Amino acid sequence: MPFPGGGCQTCRDRRIKCDKAQPICQRCIKSRRTCYGMRDQQVWHTENSYASRLKKRPRGPRSMKMNLHVSYKPADMKTYAMAYYMHNYVQAPNNVPDIFKDVTRGCLAVLPPRPWCPFLELAVSSLALAMFSRTQNYPSAALVASVTYHRLLKVAQSAIHYLTPKNCDSCLLAVFFMGRYEDSVYRPVTETPLYTPHPASYITMERWRS
């Protein structure tokens, strides 16, 4: 008897119930696993030889090693990266010091509702893609992050000439994310967190001051 599949591929491989949240299910987020997305509900599959009892299922633990590789389209990759970054980095975890939470809230409390201006949209997207590539071991996201960041630099060059009281907060926040992007890309993983200059974001700030 054929039956429709449900849940993301990662939860199916782990044989656990998926909450089917989009674009990334909460189970994958909590376990820090790569979510390979939902299966097409129109795709049906039939019972395999084990389910139909034609073969005896081998005993013993099952291997968790999976050779899975999923290629995201750039638009889908950005959606996954943004959702991953917002959940894991914008919201401060409960087990971090209060001073860190205060700093995080101080930087992100002014984050305006979407849609954002192109300057802020590109800045957040660049950082989200870079962090997604780094933490999920997905090199393609790093390439998209680099392309997005180069677009951001062009937008920044024109944005500094049109700074107004209305867009000031968004532009300053975009510069903050530019610095975080440069940290994530150019600082080695094992390096002790120290102050390092952010060339592009620093130049942007200096031009505004002048």
C-alpha cells in the first residue's frame, strides 16, 4: 500500500517525528543539524522489501553515516541562511552572561521591521550566508555571501551620500553587520576574540563623519 512521506529528510533519516516547520524544522535547529527540507507531498513511495516482509531486516544498530548532498538555489539558500542566523545568533541564548545579552539587545533593538532598505538587507544577508556556510560546512553559501557583500559595498558607496534622520539607524546597523561579516570571514576559527579593524565598515563610517 503506497503512503505519502512527511517531514524533512534529516528527521526521516534520524527516524524521529518532524514538526514540519518551514524553512527549517525546529528539531534540526535544536540539534544543530542541517535540515534538508520537506519532501514533495505529491511524491508517493511504495513499501520496500523489508516493510513488505519479503526480506528479514538485519539486526544490530544502524549506521548514522549518510552521504547526502543537497544543492540549494541561491534564493532558497538565502532563506535557509536567514532563518538559521535569526534563530541562532539574533536571539541571545539563556546560558550566556547578562552583559552579552545587554550588548546584543542594544545592537538589535533598533532592527526595523521588514522590508528593510537595500543597505541593511544586503548586510544581514551577507553575514547570515557566511555564518551558515561556516557552521553548516556549506561552501556554496560562502560564495553567495561574497557576491552579496560586493553588491553591498556598491550600495554603501551611494548610501553615504543620502544619509537622513529616517535611514540613519538602518545604515548604522548595516555597518555593524558589515563588521561582523568581516570578522566571520577573515578571522580564523581558533583565534582568540580580540579587537580587529574592519576595513570596509571603517571606511564607510569615516566617509559619513566627513
